Amino acid sequence: MGAYLKTIALFGGTFNPVHFGHLRMALELKEALGFDEMRLLPSHQPAHRAEPGVSAEARRDMLALALEGCPDLTLDERELAREGPTYTVDTLEELRQELGNNVSISFCMGLDSLLGLPGWHRWERLPELAHLVVVTRPGWQMPRDGEVAELLARCRGSMDDIRGEPAGRILMREQTLLPISATAIRSLIGRGRSAQFLLPERVLNYIQIHQLYKS
Ligand code: ATP
């Protein structure tokens, strides 16, 4: 194998709001796999999900507050600036143009997202642009047949492959998820209950000051 490439990983989501589940996942992936960069990528208006009820600016501000004092994680705002729906393939095309072919790009997703991949816009292009790092929980089930199973059979690779090639591999990584969700946080706040210890204090203060998620 030739020289290692610079490795950039992306962790996308609505982050409405960002919480410790997201932050630990991103940090653990970066440390365990040794990525040079781990970028959190808030989506503008997810094409396959309902539009979040909080402005893109507020979600960006909360992420920026959460990442204060954490140089290991950075914020990539490119999807927020884009008009219209967010397609991962467009983001990866743009990044590839910007970074060239001598950088390894990894897009991180949960196994549930991988199973739904054939529903994504121009999904077959994705492995040409980036590697996929798929996070599974202990006891996860791999698909046995269908398009995703075929993709896995063709592309499954190791972290060494990811360091040596710009795109095209799928790495499966088992990791425990903290039992926190943004939906549960929004629901707690909406019912006037406390969301303390589920997300950074600075983010919680922002939510209080801006009266977010109040029903
Ligand atoms: P919602 O409850 O609104 O669906 P969420 O908490 O699941 O939100 P998203 O912003 O939709 O968060 O997800 C961003 C990414 O974080 C996704 O890849 C998702 O799988 C992952 N994720 C969500 N919750 C956790 C968690 N507790 N631990 C690790 N990763 C998580």
C-alpha cells in the first residue's frame, strides 16, 4: 500500500438540538479510527425528513456552542448555506471538488441509514465520492440480500483501506449509543421538564434564552 492520505470524516444530522449522544459518537469515531478531521455537518432541510421547526441559524449556533473547547470536532456549515433540500451526494461532490482526489473522505451513518440508502438521491454515486462508515449497535443485523447486501459484499473494507484510498469502501463499526435523542429532548422541554445532563449546559442555556421547543 502507498502513502496514507489525509482522512476527513463527516457526521451529518439535523442536530435539533445537538446532544451528548451525537458528540460522544463523533468524538469516539474520530479517536478510535484515527481520522485527521471529524466535521459535524448540520443539514439545511433534509430531503427525506420533515423540515425542523427551529431555524438553521439556531441549530448552527447551538452546535458552535457545543463545540467550544473541543478542537477535535469542527463544524461544516456548507449545507446550511444551500437553498432547497439537502442531498448528501451534492455535498460530497462539492467537497470532492474542493479537496481533490488525494484526500480520503468518509461519510458516517447509522446502520438504519445504510439500509435506507437505495432511497437516497443518486445513491449509487455516493461510494464513488466517499467511504461510508456505518455505525452499528451490539447485536446488529446485516442485510442478507438486496442492493445494500450487494454493495457491502463489493465494498467492505478496513481502516487501512480508508487511509489508502480516497473513496469506495464501507467500514462497519460497532459502537454503543448513549440513549439520548433530540426528539426526547424537544418533548421534555415542550412539557416543561428538565433536559439537564442530556446536552451541554451552554446549549441548554441557549434554548432557554431563545425559548426554543416550547409548545
Ligand atoms: P431526532 O430525535 O430529531 O430524530 P437525533 O437525536 O436522532 O434526532 P439527528 O440530528 O437526526 O439526531 O441525527 C444525527 C446523527 O446522529 C444521525 O446519524 C443519528 O443516527 C445519530 N444519532 C442520533 N442519536 C444518537 C445517539 N444517541 N448516539 C449516537 N448517534 C446518534
